[in-house]
Amino acid sequence: MRSLRNSRKFRLYKQARREMTEKFPAAFPRSGKRPALKVGILDDIRQAGDLRISMTNCRRFLSIWTRSTAYLVNMTAGEPRVGLDGRHAGRVSDGHYREAKATLKRRKSSRERTTPGN
């Protein structure tokens, strides 16, 4: 069975991540806390243009990035969202905060059910 980390999609994700962290480091830091992104940031990326990756790979990257545990744990109601330049662009709504926490809770519950010895 092929592992996710060796899959074609993951290689494309890594390529997109390298480009996004180089081009927009304030929104996509290489390490540390992942800030909540502006709603509609894909449109801003599209307008910025000059990407070496396709928009399909950009959407895939954003999907993986924003569903990651590292991203979701930093979602806090009322905290600022950031645009590509790192400037504040709105705030995290209560609904988005609750959705992030519910996702994290489901993941934790699923991990606990599948961990041997529980």
C-alpha cells in the first residue's frame, strides 16, 4: 500500500507549499504558528498571479493547509485573519471557531478509538 507521503498529491502539495511560503511568508510561515487566513484568500492569490503552480494545486494546498491540525488549533474566535501580506483582514467568526474545535474533537476521538490498548 502506498503511503500518503509518497503519493503524487503529496509531492504536489510540497511543491505548492515551497512556492507559497517563498512568495507569501506572512500568510504561510515555514514554521511556527499558522495564522488564520482571510476568507477568500484564493481570489487574492489568483490576482497576485505569477505562480509556477496551477490553480488546482493551489486549491489543493489551501485545502490541506486549512484542514491541518496545526492550522485549526490556532483558530480563536475574534482573532484577526491575515491576508497575503500579513495585514489584518477580518476576524475569525464564532461559527468558524466552533467548527475548528469540533473538527479537532472528532479527530481526537477517532484517534482514541483506533489506538491499540484503549
